Amino acid sequence: MVLTLLAVFVGALAIFTGTVHHFYLSPVIQILGIGRVVQSIGNDRCTTVPELQACEKIILHQPSGVLYLACSTQDSRSRWLPAGERFNLTGRSTTDFVATYDPTTKVVTRLQTTDFQSARGLSLHGMDVVPSSTDPKRLLVYLVNHRAPLDQDPYKVGADSVIEIFETTIASRKLVHRQTIEDPVIIAPNDVVGSSDGQSFYFTNDHGSKIRFARSYIEIFSPASSVGYCHVNDGCKFAITKMFSNNGIVRADNDTFYVANSFVGKLNVLEKGNDNSLVLTDTIKTDQGLDNVSLDADGAIWAVGFPRLYTLFKHIGNPGLLSPSSVLKFTANRGPGSFYGEKYIIEKVFEDDGALASGATSAVYDTRRRVLYLHGLASPWLTICKL
């Protein structure tokens, strides 16, 4: 009888342990990249641009082929990064900048801001660059700016983050400031997509709180990421809530939005409602956390992946440590598999151990020139690869 009870107990324990491992531990191990073998894919024809460091987001101006990048310094990223619980004010850069890179001339230009009077300067993260609906040569630039809080300890209250709206023109060396948008809905902004009239934008909150306790504990049990919508005259509201670990966001011409999940490895597909709210319509599962997403001229979705997420955390704190990078391409499945629910084809088009592309957080593909660009929050350079 005792042996029978022991056998039942051992069997039940084995089932419980197996269940926990299958549903909880295994997905975590997979996303963290523990034991993952990093491959060499698409990295055999690459060059680097060392003049550009720590550029979290890249936007491609497809007609000209010129890149726009939201840049800082590697040292500042390791000290001041609200999304990563880094609130060291003494190491914070207040002179972050938007740069352009012209692949034809290989010239890097640091754009100078005008009519921007904030004493707290710029601490940049996500970005969008949108041609104006009235004049395509005029570009609207939307920036996530993680300002320091006024006369308060950021470890206690977090960053005072806002969205800045600038404008520029093609080939200009200046960014003209138009407006600063601050609102309680702008909690922990990570990325932004702007409108072509300069009047509205959507943005992701990567957390539901500015400070550590709520992020680290409460959000495990109650997802609190969101996407917000703001109109410069009407204010801001939540477009969708109760999401988890939102990161990059991009909008297609048909008002379909794609939002990356950085810790679960999902690409969320959302549709816009008449009241500017968003509805989750599909989720595309991957085997690694995702960061910024972009759309190429053919409609394919490109997302940066984290082959070893645990190494990326170390890399941000010490940018000299290499962190592997990956790029995934999502295209609509028009083959037989689409009848069995496989709506998207996921292709890994780039992977590197970090020697060429370390800690990438953003990637864009120029379809006309067949060139992939990668950069990262604390990366040492811009990486350019021919595919």
C-alpha cells in the first residue's frame, strides 16, 4: 500500500513538474535564449558606420534612401534608460539627436534643433518620420523624449516622458520644434507612429507604471502595457489596454497596426476603429522577443529579434559586451498553408553573434536598393548589409 501511494505521489509529482516546465519554464528559457545556437545568416556582405552610435530607432525615407536615426551615447544608455529601470541622472545625456545617413554620399548629418527651449533637452527612444500630406518634401518627426522629472527622484517617480513633434525638409540640417505633448496617458512610451497631417499619433506604453514595483510584480499577474492615441488639440486616450510588454509599433496604409512584444515573442495585429481605438485581431508567435518593427515598400514586416535576451540586458549595462542580433521577415502566406491557419510566413533573414550587429533594436529594409540597415539602443555602429 505504501509503495502504491509512493508511486502515485511520484507520478503526480512528475506530471506536475512536466506541466510546469512545458507551460512556464520552457517558454521562458526559449525567450531568454538560454542554450540557443546563434547562426550566421545574411551577414556575409556587411559594412559598418562607426560615426553613428547608440541609435535606438531607424526610419527609412524610401524615395531618397536616406535614413533617419534617433541617437544617444553608449554611456548614457547604460545609465539613463527608463524602459530598463535605469535612472542615473548624473550619467544622462541631454544632447541626444536625430541624425541622417545618406547611403549615396555616405555622409552622416547631425540635425540641429531650432525653437526647442526645454532645459531638460532630449533623451531619445522611439521615433517616426512621416512625409506631410500637403507637401511630401516636408517631413514630420515624432520623438519619444524621456525627460528627467523636475525636482524629484526618478527612482521614486520615474521619467517625465513626452512626445515631441518636429518638422524638417528633405536634405535639411535642421529640426524645427512644433509641439511637446504631455499627458497622463503617456506613461512609459517606447515607440510612436505619427500622422501625415501632424495632428495625431499612436504610441506604445511598454509598462503601466513609471516605477519598478508595479512593473516587476503587479504586471506579471495583470498585463498593463497599452497603446495610446493623442490628438494635439483633443488630448490623449488609451486606444487599447491590458497588453503585455509592448515595444515597437508600425502602421500600414490600410490602418492595420503591428505591435511587437519584447518578452513573449509575439507580433500583435490590430485594426483601427472609427473612434481611433484599436482592436486585437491576430497574434503571430515567434521563438524570440521582438523590438522595433518596420514595413518595406512591398508590404513585408521586418522585426528585430533577441536571440539571447539575457545577453542583451548585460550589453545595455556594458555596451562593450557583444549581444547577438536577429531580424525576422513576415509576409502574407498565399500558399496552401494559408488554408490551415498559417496566415504569415516567418523567415529569419539575418542573424549575427554580435561581431557585426551587437544589440540591434531596429531594422529597416530598402527594397529598391536591396539593403538591410540595423542599429541598436547601445550599439557601437550602424550596420549595413546587402541581401
